Amino acid sequence: MDYGLWITWYDLRDEGQNEYLSWLHETYIPEVLRRPGFLWAAHYAAVAKGARPMSNREIGLNRSSDPSLPAGDRYILMFGAEHAHVFGNPVPSALNASLPQEGRKMLEMRVGERVNIMTEAARVEGPAAKDYRDGMELAPCIQLGNFNCDWRNEEEMLAWYTQWRMLAMETLPGVIRTRKYASVAGWSKHIVLYEFASLEARNHNFLTHEDHDPKMKDWSERVVRTLTHAPGSSSVACRLWPAPPG
């Protein structure tokens, strides 16, 4: 199983973006995937919040005001591994520092880079999982929340994910998988990764899935108010690499 996750959020400088993306997809990712324990990679471009429907809850999310926290969110790069300690020798910063000069030059194009290393706490499959059985290629579309929670509220958050949110994703049309992660290193203590068969499936089904159950909707509102999200969270993004079919 792919229990470990290394995830990087970042923006890019305007000049040389195409060159960077070609290097990332054709050189960097394939070379990193040759390392022991690495299982898959996926690279995403976030959909601008003004270009997709948003719920009032998402608009009103609490977000960190820490000025030291990098705020990149345009691109999301993920590597999956057998477990989180695969990313410990070397750690991501040391691995990137060991690249040849050309590779380090490419990485300097990243702006606002933020990294988390996570371990999987739970996962469920949705109705669309039958088309993505091996789990080694992330979905064409994801929604990714990364946040912290006051320790005094974490038991209720755990109950909510266990008893409601992840159960609801098991039957929501267009859902492939939902994975909940806990941090090994990085600012975000918690990450939730929703995988959808398409952006249209996410936009059409996810935003209204609680409308039939006011009690659960109220519970969600209460839990979400206790969370502090990273800049840009939650992200909705479409996969750049591997390139979607067609």
C-alpha cells in the first residue's frame, strides 16, 4: 500500500514556465520515482477559485495569518510511497539540494514553496473506484484540504470524518477515493485528499451532498469552524502529469 505522501504546493515565476514543466515531467519526476520505496507521482494545476463554484462554507474558511508560512498554491506535486519514512533518507530538501546545477536552477523558479510529509490514517473508495483499482495513479481531479485543528477539538473532528464525511464519500457519484492523512513533517497537521473522476463530477455532486441532511450539515459547519487552513486551501486541481487520456 502507498501509506506515505510527500506533497509540495508552489507558484511559478512567469518566465520559463514551459521549460520548467517539461523538465519536471520528463526528467525530475521519472528520476525521483526510481528511488527505493517510491510508488507513484502526480502533478496538478489548481483551478482558480473564481473559475469554479464555491460553497459559502469554503468562502468563509479560517486561514492562517502567519506571515512566515509560504503561500504558494498554483501547483501541487505529490509522491506516494510505501510509508512516510521513505522520504526520510534523504529528506525532500536534501534530495533537491543534491540535484545537478540545471535541476537546482529549475527549482529556483518555484515561489512560495510549502512541503508536508504525511502518513495515511484512513481511506474509503467511492462508486468510481472500479475504474481505478490499483491506486497507483491519482485521479484526474482532486480536492485537497490542508489545515490544523486545536487539540481540544480533534476528537470531534475525528468522529465527524469517521461517522459522516468519509461515509458520505463512499456513495457520492464521481468519487474514486477519499484519503485522510496525518503529518510527519510540515505546517499542516491534517490533510484530506478527495479524488474525483472529473472536475464536472466534483462541481456537480460535492457541493450539495449534505443538502438532504440538515443535521449532518450543521455538524459539518461546526467542525469546519474549528479548522485553520493553509493559504489556498482547500484546492481543487486538475492533473497535468500523468497526462489525462485524450
